[in-house]
Amino acid sequence: MKGLRVGLIYGFAGLLFSFLWLCAEYWLGFHSHRIGWYQFVSVINNMIIFLLVVLCMNKMRRASAGTNFTFWLAFQAPMIAVLILSLGCMATQSLFYSYINPEFFKLMPKHYIAEGMSVEDAARYFERTNFMGREALKNFVIGLVMTLFWAGGARGELGADNS
């Protein structure tokens, strides 16, 4: 039960920080006058997933002090958090692209076409549902890989005083 509660807390916190980062990208001009930097700056969202997994797993390790910290204990809370972040990002992105930056899917294709991307590729890449689904899938895959990696390293460790 601890894993579910920790996963829910960190999942919704990660979703909030991911949404705030998307807003910061917009407010700092990476969706408009600094659009050329967007592809580099948007990668910072991956750091939110990394921090989410690491902090969530550390919380589970502390909560499991005195017990055998198994793969399952290390895996469950971060994976719940990653699922919430991945599924919830569709809703937060929809909110963002509808109300905060409705011009995103007009400006981005124009920029990438000017940079040499074909019109068809730009239209396909920046089609709203496709773009948001790809972001959700990317969040899930990155989170899953990192959770498996960190949980695999945690197997067999004792939760009590590992430092």
C-alpha cells in the first residue's frame, strides 16, 4: 500500500512539474522567438522523469527501512508515478495547447519547414494528437527503462542504513 501512495504523490507532483516546465518553455520564448532552441530545451522534461524515478525510489527505500528492499518494492512506486505522468501528460498538454499556447501547432511546422523539413513530414510530426501521443509514449518508455535500471540495482539491498 505504501508503494501506491508514494507512486500517486510523486506521479501527480511530476505531472505538475512537467506542466510547469511546458509553461516555462512558452514564457521564455522557446515556442516563439527562440523557437530554434526548442528541440534542445524540450529535452529538459526528461530530467523531470529521471528525478521522479530517483526521488520516488529513495522514498520507498526510506519507507522500507529494516526490511529486505526487493525489486518489487523498488519497482512499484516509481512505475505508478511514471504511469500517472505518462497518461496525465495527454490531459495537461491538451489544456496547454488549447488555452495557453494555441499557436504551437501552427508555428512549429512553419519553423521546421523553413529549416528544411518537408511539408508532409512537418504536418505529420506536428499533428496535435500524434505529437501528444508520442510525448506520452516517450515519457512511459524513458520512465520504464529508468525504473527497471534503478530497481534492478536495488535488488537484495537492505533498506536499513545502506549509506
